[in-house]
Amino acid sequence: MITVNTTPTEALNASIVNINLNSANMFGMQFNLECFSKRNLTDEDGNPVVATGLIHSELLQVKGPKWRDWVPGAAPSDADYIANLALAQLGLERDDTVVAVEQPAAEEASAEETGEEESAEETGEEESAE
């Protein structure tokens, strides 16, 4: 899935667009575009909460000229190329002021590996080369 933060417009009040591969064939692909609105609210304790709601869904067909123009260098990455096509079709622009949050799972996995190495060093256990 590709997620793009967008600047809402009067025509489409979408702050987030999710792009999912729907189907693929020899010379084309189809993606499902899901547009979400975002509202900043507060919970009963006064803490800020962001609420999202699906407001629009449509398909993006990548075939013909869009397919032929998808060549190395057309965009920084394949995800950027597809996102650019989706945003152009929806009439939206990226919101570069929103910073993406990295997934903690990768950090946890590397921390576990590092922790295992440190444990062996701390106990002084080494494999014997005899």
C-alpha cells in the first residue's frame, strides 16, 4: 500500500490517499484509490485525537501511455510514479508539511539482534575455535 498525505481541496476534502494494487496483467495495472478526510478533535480528557473517515473511492488504470511512460527515471521510485498518477487523477497535491512516522517494528527487530550480541559479550561466552 502507498499512503500519501494531501492538501484538501473544495472539490475533494481528502487529507490522506491510500493506493492499493487491485489487479495486474501483461501490459497494465489497476489500483484502488481510497481518500480519507482528517479532523482534529479532542477526547473527553482534552487530549488531541485525529479522526479519519473514508469519503471517496475510485480506480486508477495504468495502461496505454501511462504504462509506456513508466520507465526508469520517470519518478524517484515506482511508488512515486503511481502516487503522482493518482494525485493527478484526483486533482490533489501532496502535503509535504506532514512528516511520515517510521514503523517501529524494524527498529525493534534490530534492537533485539543488538541485545543478543551484547548479552553474549557481557557473559563472556565465545565460541571455541578448537
